[in-house]
Amino acid sequence: MALRIRGKQGYYHAYYKAWERTPDGLRHKFVTVNLGTTDKDVAKALEIRLMRRAKESSAEARASAKIEAILTGGTVAVQRTAKRRLKIADALERASRYTDLGITAMNYWKRFQRGIKCTYMDEVTSELAFAYMDSLNLSGKSYNNMKSALNNVFKTLLLDSGMESSPFDRLPVRKSSTLVQRPFTRGEYYRMRALALYPWREAIQIAWWTGLRKKDVFKLKWSEIHDDLIIKTPAKTARFRKDVCIPIHRGLQSVLDALPHKSEYVLPCSQNEIDRGFSKLLLWCGITEDESGSISFNCFRDSFITRCDEAQIPRHATRGIAGQKTDRITDLYSRDLTSARLIQSRLR
């Protein structure tokens, strides 16, 4: 038995297999029941009751068929339905009927589809899943993110694929690096801005003033700029259809005014430039990770949130601009020292 959320109202549905008597004997069928609730705990309780009733009904049908066979001197005819199977190539389209998959999760699955030597999902064993993941040589965090995304697709499609469990359930979680990312300092930002060429000179300034991720910086469209605001749906939260509204600072406005409108994108460039250009820029500037944290383009996000906190901008405003759900997540990005300096100056 399994639970899924379906429909516009978001009600939980129970899916299970039950036996029934037919003129040709016994056969099993797949049953779908709308539980009429959006509460997960209530749905689980109803699922348990349904499971108990389904077992009793199936046992009664089998016993009745057996008694009839004894009385008539015959045998119990069992008609089994064909095993359900689902192709790996069809999984994304099927899964999207039940849940919103993020862009990253879909890319993980497409990579898995190209790399695994199987046609059907039920052919993927835990051993094959482990061998595939191990062959990628991913870091701990990337490994765990990919494992989680693939596991989610398999678990969403257990009934459609005729599987009892996901092969990724048994894979162990890998240890991640304890080194967290750190914000860029103002000095590092000025150094990058001075040495960078197009499009990275403009990209780092957009990220510095908006806190946008690299993908969103390079996918920023002119149509998403409305006077003194940027209204955009970040790629990472697109499945939730959540927009962010970012005010355009005068430092950013001067950058945008200097850019030509040759494309729908503010910074039109190739994927190869996006993938490799920033690491070269860090090398030229002599900026490396240290004991305070690792570095990547996403560190501009840390810098933006830290500067907002230092400027004493209300946390709910910063959280809304960054597109984060809770203050706990925003806290992970901030390295605000203002409060510490205030205590340092006032305590005697």
C-alpha cells in the first residue's frame, strides 16, 4: 500500500492491491481510494484501516473460492494480472504527474538514464545503484544530493513500476566535508571586479547586489527587470512557483545601463563560459578557500545576506529577497559581526 498527494485540493490517495473473486477464479486488482484529507497523520491512520480491511476481504475471497472448489470437486483457479513495468526513459514524464520535480533532480535522472545499463526500473538492483553512484566520483554532498533525488523518483513510482522498494533506499549516506562556504570580503569583490572581463565583470556585480545564484544571474532576462525592481522565479524554487522581488541598487543600475539589449538575456553567453570562467577568475585573483570556508560563485549569496544583516535590514525582508523559507536557512549564509562588535564595545 502507498500514499500519494493528487489533485488540485491536495488530498491523500491510498493505492493498494486486493484479491477478488471472478467467474474465472481469483484475480488481484489495483485499487485507488481518495482519503479526503490533506493531513498526513490522518491519512496514515486511514491507510492502516484500509490495509486491514483489504487483507480481510482478500482472505475471505480466497477462503470462499477454496470452499466452493472443495464442494464441487474442482480446484481453485487463480488468474494473476500481468506484472507492471515502467521504462526508465518514461519515468520523468510519469513522476511529473504526481509531484513537481526540480531542474536539478531532472538532470540527475537524465544522467542516470544515460549511465545505467537497464531498460526497466525494476531491473535496477541496490548493487547496480551502488556501482553507478560509486563510478561518478562525487563529493559527499553531491553524492548525497543525487542519491536523494533518484531515490525520490523511484519511491514516487513504486506502484507504476511494480516495485516493492527503491534500490537507493539501502545506499549509505556519505560523509560531507565539514568546510562550509564563506562570504567574499569587500576587498576580494573589488579585486575580482577590477580583473574580470565580460561577462564575469557584470555577473559578479549583479550577484553582489542581488544575492542571485550563478544560474539565475546568467538566466536573468530584460523582461524580468521592471523599473527599479527585479521580479524573477529562481531556478531552484521554480517548482514552488515562488517569485523573488529584488530592489535594484544604484550600483547595479549603472551596470545594467551600460549593457546592450542584444538578446532576451541580460548576459547572453555559452554554457561552457558559465561552467569554467569563474574558477579561472578566482585563480587570477589569488582567491582560495581557507580555514574560514570554501569558495564558489554562491559565496556572493553569503556576502549579500551578511551585508544586509550588517546594515540592520529586517530579517524577513532579507529572507524574502533571497527566496528562503525560514530564518534558519538565512542564518546559514550570514556572517554578521555587527552584534558581536556592539557587545564588544559596550561591555565593561
